Amino acid sequence: MELLPPDAQLLQLIGGAFVSAAIYAAAKLGIADLLADGPRTTAFLAEMTGSDEHSLYRVLRSLASVGAFAEMDDRTFQNTPMTETLRSNAVRSTRDLAIWLGEPEHWKVYGDLLYSIKTGKPCWDNVHGEPVFPYLFNTNPELGEIFNRAMTSYSHQSIGPLLEAYDFSGAMTIADIAGGYGHLLAAVLAVNPQAKGVLFDLAAPLQGAPQMLDSYGVADRVNLVEGDFFEEVSVRADIYILKHIIHDWYDDNNQKILRNIRASMPDNAKVLIVEAVVPEGNDPHFSKIIDLEMLMAPGGVERTRSEFSQLLTDSGFRMTRIIPTMGAMSIVEAVKA
């Protein structure tokens, strides 16, 4: 197949913003759920979602052109393997994440990328007048709830691969630091009955934890600890998990977090940082794209292997190994230096 000329290729990339907006709209309207039982006409989909039929058709046609949904005869659409993951009840559902990334208060931040490039500061603060996490958990808790659902959903992408890649059987106490609703911790405890758990986070996300822990049948083995990891991490455990935390911050803040963990952890304990590890060179990798989210929203960064090693060394740790998983995430293991 002959490649498009360079200008046409670049135009396709520029059009990615329209594709993202269309995926958000389809996720918000629940189109994939409506197609769960088979193909439907746009007339049916429009009626069920309270949409203008022709406008909805145009959106679905654009998505079908990139493999998200498939158009059949008579303005009829069906799911594809990609959009099966947009269903609410899919095992590795992407719906909540698609909604979070496209919500208007989040979407408008993307338009201010130049501010972050010019200043090195998160443009979320510039757009909304305060940092992302106070905004989500205090100013706009409705959006904060969408964020929490998205992070819980995103955990599905890493939980299975994490459990396959790492052996927790020797741990008696496993702590999930800033673990939100405790989705990852619950999954780890469910297959490690010898262990107890500690879920450490701010008050707001911990409110949703009991239901999650109950759903896995591990609530009686988990101690909920409210706290701020910038102040103190008063938790003793054999393994400390930090999933999608370190990339939210630059090194100065991460050193505070890691040193507070180090102050409480036993000498033989381990820290597991579950993050994407950015590969060197020009090869495509999701971490290189989501790194822009880190730049614009929390003011953090995705890291290479050498950057993780340096951060850990500067925080009083020694990186022992990086364990790839079958997903996009890796496990960066560290011990006290």
C-alpha cells in the first residue's frame, strides 16, 4: 500500500483531535452498550440517546473510518473489537477513561499546551486557577468522581499483567499508597490469601473504597489509613505499591513521597513503582503521548529507565530491577540503599 504524501500524513495527525472528541461523544452516549446485542441503525441509536440522527451518523461514520465501529448497509453500525472495550461491562473497559479525557473541563486544558511549553508549569492551573487534585476533590467533586472511575477502569489494563509478572506470595502486609478505591490492592489480596493490606490515601478517595473491597471479598483484611504522603506515610508493610503516582510529580515532590515511605518501611521491604517506562529512541509508545497529559495537568513526567534509577538513588533507594508486563506498564522494584 502506497504511503500518503507527507502533508496528507500530517493532516491525519492533526485530525486526531476530532477523533478523540468523537470517541468521547460515543462513550458519553453509551453507543457501544447499545450495540452490544448486534447492529443497530443510527435512527435507533439517535432515539435511544436523544440525538440528532444525521449528526450522530456523521460522527459514527468518522469513527468507522479509523476502525472504531463498522458501518454496514442502510446507515447501520456495529461494534468492532476496539469499541467492544467501550462497553460499560467490558472486562477491560475504556469507557470511563474516554469520558474523563474528553470532559469539557479537561478538554479545554489541551488548548493551553503552549503555556506549559513556555513556562514548564502545568496549564491546568492556568486554566482553572488551582492545581488539578484540589480542583477535582474539592472544587469540582463531580469531575473528581469521573476521574476516580477512570482510574479504577484504567487499573484493569495493568492489574492482570501485574499479577502475572510479580510474585507477592512472600508478603504478609501489602500497602497501596494513594491507591484510591483500592482496586489494585483488592485484586492482589484476592489471589494472596496469606496477606493483609493497607490502603493509604486522602479522605475523599477512601470513601469509595469499602464497596470496592467488599466486591473482592477482602474488606476484612484491609486497614484504611487516611493521610497525605507529602507529610507522612505512617504505614509498615513488606511491599509498598505506587501505581500511577510517581509520574504525577517532578523529582522534588517524588523525593518527599519516597523518603516518607522510607522513614516507615522495614529494612527488608520493597517498593514497587507501577508505571510506563519510556523507551529510548523514536519508536512509538503510549508513555510518550500520555507524558503530555502529565506536563499539562498534574505537572509530572513519564520516565526512562535511567531517570527512575536516578530518582530512586536521590531518594535513598536502590533500583533492583525493572519487570516488564504484558501490558503497557512495567514494575520498577526498589529497596533501601
